[in-house]
Amino acid sequence: MYPKSILKLIEDFKSLPGVGAKTAERYALRILEKDEEEVEMFAEDLLNLKKKIRYCRICGNITEGEICDICADDSRNHAVICVVQEAKDIFALEKTGYKGVYHVLNGAISPAKGILPDHINIPSLLDRVDENVEEVILATNPTMEGETTALYLSKILKEKNTEVSRLAHGLPMGGNLDYADELTLIKAMEGRTKES
């Protein structure tokens, strides 16, 4: 049986996503092996993260300043806004070469969990969508909550007289039909395109 301080650290690591009991135990024991200066630097990095990171006042992305680097970049197309559920989604989409700007909802509508439209970052999106915005791309996750959120947003954004699009859903490249789940296959059928 480990001492209480190690057990507490193991529990702390287990609270992180994707970290199971064995991995948490290895992390805690690895911290124990480090010298005190390394542990202090690690703890300082964690505290700095909490103290310095905030949400961009324009889009809701994570940043150390008032405005994130993407919103501050004049070379990006500010007339196209891609709406994502979480800031981490931006990092994935940036790999595609997308050059517009983003809006982070910081969640998704889920009546079952008590999360309603006014609980996530929707009002500031509506404030941003004006006559200068040409398109809003809905890039919410293909889950029940993400689909609910996208449907809600598409309905209220139609009133703003702007083009609303949705990321395509379907089968991944290199995937096999027999491994695809029902929702993926339904979306693939709905999103099919004509061959020219």
C-alpha cells in the first residue's frame, strides 16, 4: 500500500482524460524519481497554465492575451467563421489549411445534462455575425449533442441572412464499411455527392 501522498497524486492523475489506474501510478512514481527542482518547475508550469490562460474576448479560444493570435491575424479571412465545440478542435482544423477565423462554444447543447443554449458561448457568436460575415461553418462533433447544437445554430443563423454550412460527415479514408457505425453510414448516405 502506498503512502497517502502518493495515493492522492495517483487519484489526481486518474482524473485526467485517458489516464487509467496503471498510468496514473507510473506518473506518480516518476514524479517521485525526479529531483525537487524538476518537480517545482513542473508544479510552476501547472500554476502558470491556470494563471495565464484565458478565453479570447472575441472567439472564446484559449490565449494568454486579451485576443488570440488567430483573431489578431489580419491575413485571415474574418468573413468566414468556423464554429467548434472546444478550443482543441481548432488545433485539428488548423492542419487542414483553413484560413478563416473561429468561434469556440465551449460545450454543446444537451438538455439531458441541463446544458441549454445560454450555457454555452452562443450569444457572442450571434453578436459577431453581421453583414460582413459571408459564411458560418458549423464544425460541431458528430454526436447527438453536436448535431443538436448544429441544428439549433443553423435555425437561428438563417435569420442573420448569412450562408451556413456544415462539415461533411461520412466514412474515413481507408475505412471499411463493415467497421462503420450506423450513424456514420447514415451521414455518409445523406452527404453523398454525384460523380461527374
